[in-house]
Amino acid sequence: MSQQLLLSFKKDVSLIEPEETEQLVLQSSNRSLTFKQARSGLKTALKTLADGGATLVELNQMVQQDDGNFLALRFYVYLQKFSNLGWLCHSVLAEGKAIAIAVPITSDYQFPYTEVAVNSKYMLSRFTYCHQVSGQLLLESPLSQTQVLLLDWKGTALFSQLAKPYSCHELVTGIPGISLETVKQFVSLLLSTQMLSEASEDGTIQEQANTTLAQWEFHDLLFHTRSRLGRHANPSGGTYRFSGKIEPIPALKPRMSEEAIELYKPDLETLKTTEASFTQILEARKSIREYGETPITAQQLGEFLYRVARVKQLIQTERTEIAQRPYPSGGALYELELYLAINSCDRIPSGLYHYHPLAHQLCRISDRTETVEALLDDARQSIGQQSMPQVLIVIAARFQRLAWKYESMAYAVMLKHVGILYQTMYLVATAMELAPCGLGHGNSDSFTKATGCDYYAETSVGEFALGSQVKA
Ligand SMILES: Cc1cc2nc3c(=O)[nH]c(=O)nc-3n(C[C@H](O)[C@H](O)[C@H](O)COP(=O)(O)O)c2cc1C
């Protein structure tokens, strides 16, 4: 444990003294610890931790003075327990004032205090980032179980210097009015919270030699850690945090144009008895990137869309409107919309359309504009073929359908839905002997340009190429 860093309880840990007892209770949102007969030294130390904090030496003196050596030793065990519970914050002081504080964000937590060597060089991890939260600068990293609040310009100055390898001695000379002790404490704090590492002679840090970490991109690891449970304390799940503040958007996107093409509806009862078995379809499914000379027909496209994505029913619940469709969706919220960039389709003119899933119509958005052409061309390149897909299905998400209900996990749920929809499209296309291929890439800016959608309200999250098969 650090001798110099200031120790204090996290804000959500409160100290309660039940009346007419010698008890002391420490209470957090999910745990409480009761000290049945707290002696005066322990009481003072715990009150100090709850009220601004003190260094380990100071806390130890408080207990030793009033309760003796044995209880002072026991106090270390308590401190370790508080640390493991994620209750202890560690602050760096400069002239008695905290310039940075590390706050645990998980409950099963270790603060492996690591001393720095003044002549060794240290550099920030590429996963460490700084952003503004409630008017304060916050350092976070998907590798860390803590957040570090920068409380003063000195902390910010040190942080920015550490983008390159520096020793504590070099850092002192670069920042006016800062002491070596403060620099050492600051570097120790970031080292102990996995926000920086020691740099070797060639200026690289250990993280760069780790071949597992090397294959994580910053945004992927951050997204992973923040959208899964575990390495954060953010609310997660169906929290409905905008309920009563922002109106939820309806299940059905308003019609995008009055110029609509009625689509063919297949007879599902006949299909149930005539079509190949599920196992035959599942086993026959494959990606097909070449297309027949005779393009897909309007009837086939109608049948495909009906079987994949129609709205079977809209249901008004107490909180929001949900739906039933052929594929599953978290919360039955169905945020995904289908747009069709038609290159060639018998009886449907080339251009861009939105699929109206309740009316089972294609609403025309535009002709085959330059941007629509760019979307089709991107798809052609993705499938690595000379020929363009006859139909490019662009999947877009109305993000707020999910974000209104789900916290921490909305985008991750949406990506799961895209995968579900891909497989549904693959299987229906296989059953219909069409040529399906999921695509991994697409340009969301081109999509918003082509449709006029607000990028933050609805943009593309997946693409699927479809066409007729080459006749055997
Ligand atoms: C999410 C996803 C993205 C894909 N992206 C592409 C792509 O951009 N280009 C392509 O030609 N195939 C793409 N595919 C198809 C895969 O290459 C194909 O599924 C894989 O090679 C297995 O072959 P199979 O589908 O014939 O079983 C993608 C498939 C999925 C599920």
C-alpha cells in the first residue's frame, strides 16, 4: 500500500453511528460492514476516510495513538478489505491539494500499488483516454478497474506529457512548480491503475509486446468492456432512463414517400407443405456472389421481404409500442429498417426504396442517383466480383428504439439483431433458390446522404447482397 497517496472512501460509502451503541456501520450501495465495538482510534480513522481522507501513515498514527500497536496492525487488514470491496480511492497531492484521484469502478477490486523508479521511463497505454464528464476531466481505460479524475492543471499537464516515454526526473523539469514527489505519486497512480507502463530502452511498453492485446483495437475493447457486465459500474440493462423525459419513438417508421409499390404476399400455408425441410435448407445455405442473367423478380422480392421482415402485429404496451416479426428482437423493439438499392429487378425500376413492413410496400425514395450508385458499387467491391448485386439490402437502425430502454448494451444488442437478420435472410433466400451474401462493410455516411436520414437517429449498420442464381 502506498505511504504517500491520500486514502479516502468512495462517495457512495457512508459511515453510520447507530445511537446509544458503540457500533459503527460502513454502508455502500451493495454491502455493509459493522464494527461492533469500534475503539476511538479506529472511529477517528474511519471518519477521516469518509471525510476527505489521509495518508496511510497518518491513519496508522490515529489508530496507534488511541488503540495501541496491535489494533494498528489490524487496521491494515481492514484497509485491505475496503480496497477489495472497491471502497478506497487514492489521491495524489501537490502542496496538500489533490490533483488526481483514482476511483474504483468495480467491487471485486485490487489496487496493486506499484512504486516508480525515478530514472525509468513511463508511457501511457494506447487504451487510456481522457474525456469530460459532469464538468471534470476523466481518465479511463478498458484495461483498468478505476477511473482517474484530473482535479488540477498539474495532473492534466503530466498526463499529456506521458504520451511519450518520460522519466520522473524529465517530467519535473518540463512542468513549472511541480515537485519530484508529486510526479512520482502521479506516475505511480497511473501505473497502479494500468493506465501507463514502464517503457523499455527502445521506447516501447510491455503492452506492445503482448500479441493478444495487440490484436484489440482501442474502440473494440472499449465497446466490449462497456457493453458487457463486469469492468464498469454503469447501470446496465432495461433501465428506461428516458422514461418521462423523452417520448419513445413509434415501432413503425413513418412512411418515407407516397409513391409506393404493392408487394406480392406468398401463401405461407402452401409453402409449409411444399418447401424443402429445415435441415435441407440449413445445409444448403451458402454465400453466392454470382447472379443469373435473368434478374430477380418483383414477386421474388415480395416473397423474400414478407418472409424475412414483415410486421405481423403491432402491440401497445404500458411503456412503448412493440411488434411481432418473423425474426426475434430484444424487447420486441425492432429497431432495424430495410432499404433496397435496386440495380436490376424485373418490374421494379432501379433506384432506392424503403420497405414498409406493415403495409408490405416499397416506398420510393429516389432514382438511381450518384450516391445510390456509390452504395451499389461499394457492395460490388465487397463481394469482390465484376458484377453488382441485383439488389443491395441496406439495414439501418433507428437507434433510439433501443437506447430509450436499454443502457450500456443498446448498440451491442442492435449488432446482435443484424446477425439474426442476416441469417434469416440467408435461410429464406436459400429456400427460394436466390443468391444471398452478407456483407461486412458499408458506408453509413453515403446511406444518410442517399436517404436524408439524420446520422444519429438512423443510419446503416449492415448490408446484404441478393439476386437470382445462375441457372445450372
Ligand atoms: C457478417 C458477415 C459479413 C460478411 N462479409 C462479406 C463480405 O464483405 N464480402 C463477401 O464476399 N462475403 C462476406 N460474407 C460471407 C462470408 O464470406 C461467408 O459467409 C463465409 O465465407 C462462409 O461461407 P458460406 O456463407 O458460403 O457458408 C460475410 C458474412 C457475414 C456473416
